Amino acid sequence: MSYRLSILDKSPIGETETAAIALARTLQLAQLAEAWGYHRFWIAEHHNTPQLASPSPELVIAWILGQTQRIRVGSGGVMLQHYSPYKVAENFNLLASLAPGRVDLGVGKAPGGLPLSTQALQQGLHQSEKGSFAEQLSQLDAWLALTGTETGHAVFPTPIPPSPPQRFVLGASVPSAQLAAESDWNFIFAAHLNGDPALLRDVLTYWQASSVRPTIVAVQVIVANNPETAAQLAENVQIWGVELEDGQRVTVASEEQALAFAAQAGSVPRKIARRAQALLHGTAEDVVAKLNSLHAQYGIDEFIIDTPLAEGHARLTSLHLLAQAHSAVEVV
């Protein structure tokens, strides 16, 4: 079975821990991931979330790039609605200049936090001037395409790197896959947020018919030395979907967050529901068998692994066991 494994990290803060401890573990995990054979190491963006120390992926990416050698490092992803596409291009051109050939730029349209943090991030900005997510992505793509030699341009997102960052759209819908295909960007299906099998089938079928780029899927995974421990760890993981009357749809980690999102948005919730768990858990051999099955069924080229465990030792163990089992299958 030939497919790559990569990691999405959110720098979770365990009980009694500080953000400094969580971030030090993120660096340790990135260095271990490089040694274990993972292909990419991505940092998520979450705002005003006391349990996560990852509001600014760009800063952590730079820190990790300077203390690793080969692994690709990137954002999973930058929440583009909050920022100037020009500034995002500058940031990632700078990162790609620091570590040519190793930088990934993943962008998404989720808010990355509750409405009050979105308001704080966008204070003073004219949202009407920013346009839709598709328009912002088009602007970002145009900035990243510049080589610094074009005539008639007065502004460039300097420094222009020798090798531009690889570009990814994160999403969980056919329209998101369509936008990525039309923009000629890579696409990541976010099954770790919405693992509905019918949706997975529909999105990947569309993607593979519309783009020659790889099929990449993000999944939640918990591996332990025995299935009972893995099941116990997985029991507390929740994913909730929120749909408001004003049309907003978001994914959160608890019913409490779902209700808080609706209250802060000032919109009546049309639907709040816990989503069926799509988390893959068990021993390393169990999980690799499930990944092998998904790979065979859908032609998946790469899995981005999200391990939703705050406890550091359990998270490191989970990812190490998975890498060992995957490597053993690849050798065979």
C-alpha cells in the first residue's frame, strides 16, 4: 500500500500545563516526525482557545523550519478571511526563502474561533472590500505567482523565494474541491471535521475527475498498544456541527462551544448536532488496515493525521506506533 502520512498539530495544552510546554512538545513532535518518516508537519490556526497554543501558524512554522532538516512544514491552515492576501503571500514567501522547497501554504475559510475573536481579528477592516473567499484566494494566487521580474508591477510580495510554497485549499465540500481545481491548487478533504462517508465519496469523486493533483484526506486517528485503551481515549472526542439562521455553518468541539458560537454570532441556531464519529482508533495494525482500506477504495495518496489528544505522552505514542506500522507495511 503506497501512500504518505503527514501530521496536523494544534499544540494542545494539557491539564496543569502551560502554552510553553505545549509548544515545546510541538517542536519535539516535528523533529520526531521527521525521524519517523512523516512527509509534512502542519500547524493549525485557532483563536481565543485556552486549550490550544496555535493562533499564528506562521510563527511556529518558522521556528520548526529552523530546527528540522527535511520534513515539509506548513499551515493547516491560514484562515484567509481575517487577513490581507498580500500579507499572507509576504509571510509565506519569506518562509519559503528561509527553507526553499520545504514550505506548504494551506488556507481555509473557517473562522478558527468563535465570533468575538473574529470581530477582534477584523476590527477596522472593511470586509466589503475583501470580497468572497474565492476572490481572496484568487488575489493570493496572483501575488504568489509573481516572480519579481514582471514589468508594470509596482508592488511585489518580497522576498521572492527560489521555490514558491506549495498551495492547498482545506475544505469538506464539493464547492471547496471545485474552487481548488479551478485555481489549480491542491485540495485537502477535511474528514477529521466531517467524515460522512457519502460526502467523502462525492467530494473525492469530483476531485479526481477535475484535477490531476494528488488525493489527500485529513483524518482523526488514535493509536494505542491495545484496542481497549484506544477506545477509551477516543470516547471523549466530540465534533459538533452548527448551522445558524443567517447561513453560517461551522464545526466545533463541544455542544457548549456550539451554543456559544450561536450566542456570539447573534443568530438563532437552525441546527446543532453532534456528528457521527469518524475517528479511526485501535492498535497500530488496526488503524493501518483501515487506512489501507480507504486508500484502496478511494485512491488516497496521502493522509494528514490529526491525533486529538491533549496528553503529550499518549499523542507521541500514538503517532510513533502509527509510523512504525505504516513503515512495516511499506517495507513488505
